[in-house]
Amino acid sequence: MSDRETLEVDVLIVGAGPAGLACAIRLRDWVDAYNQNNPSAPIEPPSVLVIEKGVSVGAHSISGAVFDPRALDELLPEWKQQESPVKQKVTSEEIWLLSPARKRKLPHALIPPYLHNDGNYVIALGELTPWLADHARKRGVEILEGVAGAEVLFDGEKVVGVRCQDSGVKKDGTPGESFSPGADLRAKITIFAEGARGSLTKPLIKRLALDADRQPQTYAIGIKELWEIPAANFSAGKVIHTLGFPLQKGALHGFSGAFGGSFIYGLDAAHLVIGLVVGLDYEDPALQPHVEFNRLKTHPEIKKLLAGGKAIAYGAKAIPEGGLYSVPQMYGDGFCLIGDNASLLNAARLKGVHLAMKSGMLAAEAAGEALAAKSFARGQLKHYDDLFNASWARDELHRVRNWRAGYARGIASGIIHDLTQRLTRGRGFVDPLRTEADFKTLEKISARSAGVPPTPADGSLTLDRASDVFLSGTNHAENQPCHLKVPDLKLCQERCSIEYGNPCQHFCPAAVYEWIGNGPSGHLQINPGNCVHCKTCDIKDPYENITWVVPEGGGGPRYNRL
């Protein structure tokens, strides 16, 4: 067994998504500007390392995405003159209210202001992130692809870096012939940009109580397909959002009883993206988000848009919807949290990429100040929090701080809360409006129906989960330990099967979890090779008996234009 290598850098960024890459770019630009303004006391250009668990930058990048370019305008002011993947402007927008068989288009005057998309773009996040990575590399930033962070390194309560995941470990946990221990990456400042429910950030928040006095985070699962369609079906740049069928709390027969909605975006003349967002505060343990997505596609109006086309890519991800009151403390001794990892997403606008980028830029400025001061302690890095609180990002989130909590009480209640919040700049009737963690909201099967019957997959319009996983390009090393940790399998048999009917087999959009047999006499089978890294299991399990950890670096989806 070889010794563990140690690599020391000034700034380590975990995750090459929009937040992490914007952070890297802004940090190098900030240092250059600082040195120009302080020629007598310049900062040594810092070594900046970004690690990305995907096989390449963009492989794990997935979002809607209608993109607000505000942060990009600040980060790279000349981006419009460059060969950027941000090209397709939003050309029109509609909101549809769906019943099981019909649609009603909301008059444009009634579209909430936060859903207006003038000046925004339809993009594929998996194209934006490699482009940002090129800009980072041109500034001397090193990016290591296929490298997964497995453990936070501490000196007391100070973060001093990250230990990378070992490779070549066999299923039984013993080193294989190709075993290589993951390196220790030690840094003066570690910036966590892992995306929603970061596997390093989750235990970090718990250990340092970064969520003390915060609202519990609430999430949604977003499921998405990319379709190749006849050009006449849908216009490039067109944006449609839907409410109603197949979801909505408090609705009538034919609705599943969850909060959420769908999106349909014209990516270009021959491709559209269609997705469904399902709030993970739903109550029915038999609800299946993937089934709801298939039901959406069978709606007569949606079916028309997809006619003659085919799905060519698939993915899913957790979306942090809790809002400003769920944002943990974003700094500490030796570290900052940015992007979805810090729960910086505007659920009302269905947008988070611009907030992720802005948070990364603000953390970069705070890191630059820390390098100049040669201090990386909590008090110094609090400057990041000060910068955030003075920014437009915080203002944007403050105006919708109670939005998602209002809709947790049902669609009718949510509309009333929504209108009131708009009149009171986000306050509403109660401020803050309390929420519950998603794992607490399931009702036991004795109090619920058996869920909505699955829509049979026809292999064309509707696909089963295995077929969609194939479209995600997901690939994991076969002979590695399972990265989905279920410590108490007896609980699955003796309680969960009776009380909740083993909901992991339903809420996973990739058929990772199967219950073999009936009730307590059955057993759980885990198919980790299917995992698309959405983290739903880590969020929704009613006993918190599932923990998602990183697999071997490079494993997981290989998203195409998502």
C-alpha cells in the first residue's frame, strides 16, 4: 500500500460548477487588480486548485436552465463578444394551468413579476461550465477532473483541506490490485461548491452547528429530459412553465398531492428540454416523482410538443428551495460555502445559477482579502458574509424569503401567501414562516392511499427508469464499495416496510433501491451503479437511514447538454 500524497495550495475549491469556477476566475482577477493598485505590497499570485468529482467538467452539471446573466456580466464583462454558449435569448414565455386533459394559458398580465424572463437566456449548464473552466485555466487555475473529495481535514475546528476518495478499493472495502490512496489536499482556504446537499458540507454543518437558529432546509427533486424534436413543434427560446396536473397539494382526483410544476424550454430549433420539479415535502410515501414525470408527458398538450421526437438525455438533481432563512452560516475558520451548497437559490424565480456565480465571486473577494491579511480565521472570513449581506444576491433572496414556506401548506394557501408576500416585500402574514424538514413530512401508509398507479412506459413518449438512466450516461466502477450507506437494514424490514412501505423504492428516480419480496419478509437491494447523484435518498428517507457519499472519482452521470 503506497503512502498518502499531500499537496498544499493556497485556495482549494471543491466542485467545478458555476459557483466554484466563478470563484476561481474572480479570485485570480481580484489579485491581479489588487497588485496593480498596491505595487509596493503585492500579493504573491495564489495557487488555486479546483477538484471536480465528475469525469470531466460539465459531466455532473444539470439545471433548468433559464439563465439570468447578471453575475456573468460582472464576472466577464466582454462575454458577449466571445464564443460563449450563452446564445439563445428567451423569445416568449407562457404559464399553463393544467387539468388532466386541458390547459388554460395564464394572461401575460397575471404572470408574477418574478417569472418574467426579459433579457434572460435558455442554456445548457453542461456547456456553460466547461467554458468557464477554460477561462479559469487561462488565469492559471488548476482543475483536477475525476477527483472526489471524501473527507474534510481539520486542525481542531479549523478546516485545513480535503482528503480525496481512495481508488481501487474492492466491494468488501479492502484494497484491490489497482488501489491508490486519495491525496490530502491542504489549503489555507477551502471553498465548498459541491452543489445541493454536499456530501462534505453536510457533516461540516453538523459538526460546527452552522445551521443553528436556521430554518430546516427543504428541497425539491428536478427530473429532466432533453428531446430532439421536429423544428415545427416548438420555438427556440420559448419558455413554458406549468402548474396543476399531475401535481398540486389540495387538488382533486387525478392529482398526486405534491407541490411543484414543470418547465419546457426551447434550447434551439431542434431541441427542447422538459422537466418536472416535485417538492420533497410531499406526504404520500408511495408517490413516485418519475411516474409523475411520465404522467406529465402524456398530457394531450405536452404530447403534441413531443410528437415525432425522441428523448436523448436524462438527469435529476436535488434543488434547495428553503430560501434565505435556510441558508447556513457560510464561513468559518479556513472555509466558505457557496452556491447551491449554501442553499443560495431563488425558488420563486426557478433560478440559482446567477446566485451561485455571485456567491462564488463574493467568496473570492473575501479570500483575496484574507490572503492580503495573511489571516484565514473565522473573523477574517466573515467578510464574505458582510459582502453577501450588502449584495443584490441577498436582496433578491430577501424579497422571496417566505415564498416556498407558503406553498408548503397547499396550492390555495400558497397563492394567498404569495400575493401577500409580494405586497409586503417578502414578509407575508408571518415572518419567518416555519417549515419542516422533508424527511419528517411523510404520512404512514395507514393514513394514505397507495399512490397514483404507474403510467406504463411505452419506450417512446414514456420511459422506465432504467431506460432514462441509460440516457444519463451513468457509469460507476463495478467493483467498488456501495456509496449509498444504509446502516440499519433491520429498520428497513421491521419498521419501514410496515409504516411507510419502503419509500426509497419509489422516490429514487434511477431505480437504485428495490424491495425484494413482500413487507417485513422482504429485503432491500441497492443498485449503486444506477445512481445519478441526485441525493433524494439522503434527503427524504423518513428515518434518515440513508447517507449518500461520493463514489470513486469519475463515477456517476455523464450529462449531455443538461
